[in-house]
Amino acid sequence: MNQAETTPRRKKGIPFSLQITIAVVLGLVVGILLGAGNPNPELIPLIKNLKIPTDLFFKALTALAAPLIFLLLLETLIKEKISGKQGLNLLWLILQNTLVAILIGFLVVSILTPGTWVNLDRTSNVSVIEQSYGIWIFLFFILLVLIALGFGFLLRRIKIEQECQGKTNIQSLEKKIKGLSKAIERILKWVIALLPIAVFGIVANSVAEQGFAPFISFGALIVAVLLALFLQACYYLVRITFQSSVNPLEFLRKGSEAFTLTFFTASSALTMPTAWVILVKKMGVRENSASLGVYLGGNISKDAVALFQIMFTLFVAQILGLSLNLEQYIILFLLSIFTSILTTGVPGAAIVMMILLFNTLSLPVEYIGLLLSIYWFLDMCATPINVMSYMTLAILLDGKEKVMN
């Protein structure tokens, strides 16, 4: 869930976050000019057409979801080298942190109910997918993951066997899979480059049709998300206090360089080398533990993504006045875990996973367009949490035995 990982990188030109801001402002201005909640009947066709770029944007991302998930799993399983015991320990720690993030997000959004701060016109032309269709999407997703895992583990085993025999046949297939991943990444960059147009369209359409009501509750959502991120950070500090030799205050002081860097770059991936050096040189973490926690754990674990997914989903459900049943909650929790793990350093991956989640739970993906107008600010606040997450993983993997003073 990193902006540098979910946006096209440019050496020159307008920063992408500024492009989004400009798109929001222009959308607000156009929406006001077109009626601000009380549009002229003659302008209604034009107002409806403003959503066309947004609809096309989401359809393009939805089409990329399946190959993205499949290739991500295959590439990760083939290239990573880790022992069974280390892998299980790391995955168990990641699962614990992700579950806590989901629980925190669920409790905060359920208690504060930011989506109820405004009463939208629920008779608008927002389409809702039939629940039976959503179940099939969920089952397809699970099947896809299982197939990818099966192929990934099989290819990994073949690769190890060939390495022992001095053969390199599997490398050709590995390069092709990597090439396909790069192709999907390039296409995704092109699609994400059109995001400002999509944001402009949905903001202008929403303001023209319903005025500023859709944005009133965003203040409450921002407060809720920031509170949840703070609680997640506190959770990491508690674990460090009782399960490691690192002092939590020293962790904050010595890790401040990494946290500051990732906030201003909005990329936890770019901060990985800095975080590794801090862990090894300043905190005395073993190099192996630091490498596993930062470079492997950091690519798998995205706790802030899980927190965002569940909070954004329940926020939209609250706006629409929908109550999820037990079956939908189970699907929501499971998909939040999967999407946080699968959202790696691929541009637009977090948005693709959010669309998948909304479709599965029969929520209108149009609301994601509105969320994207504030997503980039919250993303900057969330990336330090992801850095804290993988640094905490490294410290916990290292245990309580101190290596250096």
C-alpha cells in the first residue's frame, strides 16, 4: 500500500499526489457549476457521462486482478529461499500482526461509525451486485490462490532439485514468469496513470448529483483511520517490550530516520535498505533476522493494507445503510488477510485488491473513486506503520538474546 508502489514514477513533471489533489479540486468546481446537489434536468445526461472514465478505470483494474494475483504468488514462491522452520515462524508472526490490524480496524470503524455521519441519497443509480455473484467471486479467488500455490510449490521443488543436479532448465520458465509479471506491472502503471481523470469524474458527478454530502463523513473517516494506525503502532511497541531485547523507546528513537523517510517518500519498499542498516548497526539485530524481517516479511506483510481494506469496506457499508451478515464478515476477514499478503510492490495492487473485495461483498466500486480522493494522504500516514511492521518482525525473529550493546 505504498504510493511509490502504486503510482507511476516520473523523474519530471507534477507529483502524482498533486495530480490527485488538482483532480479533486477541479471535480469540486465542476460539480458546483453543474448544480451541487440540485442539478438542472437538462444537465443530467452530462453529469452521468462524467462517471464513464471512472467506470472504465475500474473495469480495467478488475480485468488485471486474476493475472496479478496468480503471477505474484508464482514469482514469490519460486525466487524466495527460506527454511521450513524460519518460514513457518515468519508466517505465524505475520498472521498475528495482520489479524490484530484487522481487529483494530474493525473495532474503530464499528465504534466511531464514520459512515453514519452523513445521510446520502440511497436511491441513486449506484448498482449493487447480487450476493450470489459475490460468493462466486470469492470462490474463484480462493481457487486461483490454491492453483497458484500448487504450481508455485511444485516449481520451487523442481528448481531446488535441478540446482542440486547442476541443471538450469527451470530458469527459462522462471524468467518467463518474471517477464509476464513485469508486463502486468507496466500495464498497471499505464492504467494508474489515468487515476486523476477517474477521480475527477467521480468527484464531479457525486457533487453535482448529491452536493457535498459524500465528503462530509470523510473527516470522521480520516480521524478513525489515524486512530487505528496509532493503535497498531502501540501494538508493535508492546510486542517489542515483552518479546525482544530492544527497548521500545530506543526503537522509536533509532528508527525515526526510517519512519520519516517512508512518510515523505510514501514508500515502505524504498526504506528497506535504511531500515536494515538501522536494525543491524544501531539495534544489534542479527543480519539473517533483519534480512528475513525486512526483505521477505516486508514484501509479504502489509498490515496497514489489511486495516485499510476492512475500514474502507465497512465505511461504505455504513454510508449505504447496509448490515453485513456473518457469512459476509467471514469473507471480509479472510479476504483482508489475503489481500494484505498479496499487495506487494506492484503498482496499483492495493486498489485492485480493494475492487476485488468490494465486488465480492456486493458493494458498489464507484465509492472507491471517492475514497481515492483522500487515499493518498492516508497512504502517507500508513507507510511508516508498514515499516514498523517489518522492523518489528525482524526484532521478534531475533528473539530476546542480545547480540551487541
